[in-house]
Amino acid sequence: MSRRPPTDPPHADLFGDAACVPAARPGLLFGDDPAWAFADAPTDAAGAPGAAVAHAARPPLPAAWAAEARAADEPARAAAATALVDQAACTPVAPGAVLLPGLLTPLAGALAAVLRPLLWQAPLRHLRTPGGGRMAVATSNAGALGWLSDARGYRYASQDPLSGRPWPPLPALLDAIARAAAARAGFPGFAPDAVLVNLYRPGVGLGLHQDRDERDAAWPIVSASLGLPARFRLGGLRRDAPTQELVLQHGDLLVFGGPARRCFHGVRPLAAGHHPWAGEHRLNLTFRRAG
Ligand SMILES: O=C(O)CCC(=O)C(=O)O
Ligand SMILES: [Mn+2]
């Protein structure tokens, strides 16, 4: 799809302050080594037997990151983000599905700042599928509820099984973006209680599926894409319906609700690349009303 206007410089930030200063190469979000954000190794095909221990032993969040996160999550910033989303250009891509292209680009620095504490407290991990496999996508959550998969099936839970504690609270900045994006796409009143974080590496994709674990399908899914671009497949209500492919770029928001809420969708395996915000990764946030 060639719909993309020229993007802002990668570290442009609406707020123009410390929250947008790159922590280190090769990626703004992770700094020079993403290992801190993971509870298990990406190549650990046998699982992560030591993950819970490693998590319990985690030192406090670095003070500089904590300060950046506080600054990025002040109410005035959530208000500025809401104003940005309220004026966004909308591209309908299917009945009930709306793309807000590139919208988050000026917020990327602030988003990195609020995401770091979240991933510090609830690190990314490769969940087990009900069939016993290991998910290729690494996940985490924030909000009152978090999405989990294991031998018992798919479900939402209020605690992170790695720590036995509640998931990190949803940062005000993320909450504001999700609410405003839903309203802009025609779904006013959306109040997310869960954000699922998906982290893709090159070669990793997500098979066609429906989002069915939320209590009320009247609320849309708000999906934010950051880092490397992804080929997102959007199909119909049957798995074998034809799919269209959207290239989701850094900063894009996609809202799907109403007639699109139960559409099958998935992500093609990520192409190799480097992105100044996420290094060799794509990060996707899906905001949901789960409970
Ligand atoms: O990564 C994406 O763009 C989609 C993620 C998704 O469909 C999901 O988490 O259910
Ligand atoms: Mn999904």
C-alpha cells in the first residue's frame, strides 16, 4: 500500500524534552541490549524454567528511566496526545476498521519512556499455547487484566503469573491515546482495561485468528504499531475468507470494531531490518476492554 506521507524524523517528539533523547543505540526503547526486557531468552526453545526467579531478583528500575516515565506520563501530556488523535486523518480500510497513519510518531519518545517501566515490571515472555507449543511472539500486559495462554487455554487474568502481582497499571498516556483513537474511529466511550504487548523479531509472525476472549465484542480493538513495519492481514468472519494486506508502519494506529471486530487477522513473518526506535523489533500494543 502506498498511502504513506513522509514521516517525521524518528526521534521527533511532541514534547521535545528528555523523554525523546535516545537512551543508546541501537534502539530508543531498549537501549543497546534488549535483554533486560525479557524474562526468557528468545532462542530458549525449552521454555524458561528460571524466569520467575530471575524476575524476583530484578533490581529497581534505573532512576533515570523512572524520572523519564514520570515526566512522560503527566496529565498535560495525555491531554496533548488526546488533542493530536482528535485531529487525526482517518483512512477506512474495511467496514468497522479505520487506520490513523503515523499518528504516534511525534509521541514515540514519550511512549518509550512509559513502556520501559512496564516491561521492567512485567517482562516479555514466550507463552505456551494450549497445545503445548511455544508462542513465537513475546508478550506482556498492562492494565487491570492481562491476556495469558498456557495448557489451560486462553484467558484474561488480573495477576502476572511470573511475579504473582497485578499487572502494571496502564499509563495515563496510553489510556488517553486508546480512548481518543477509538472515539476518532467512531467508537466513543471505549475505556480499555487491558493492553497486550506483542514483540516480534524478524521471521516471527502471528497466524490468522479472531480476538474472542473479551467479554463484550461491542468494544473495538485499538492497535498501535511501533518499530519495524509489518504486513497485517485483515480477513472476514470465516478463516477462509479473502484477506487484504495492510503495511502497518511505526506510529500507525488501527482500530477495528463493529462489523470488523470478529474478523480474522494476523501478521506475516517480520522482515529483517533495523528501526531507530525498536532496533530489530516490532512492538504492537492492542488495547482491549476485556472484562
Ligand atoms: O501485532 C499485530 O498487529 C496484531 C496483534 C494481534 O492481533 C493480537 O495480539 O491479537
Ligand atoms: Mn488479534
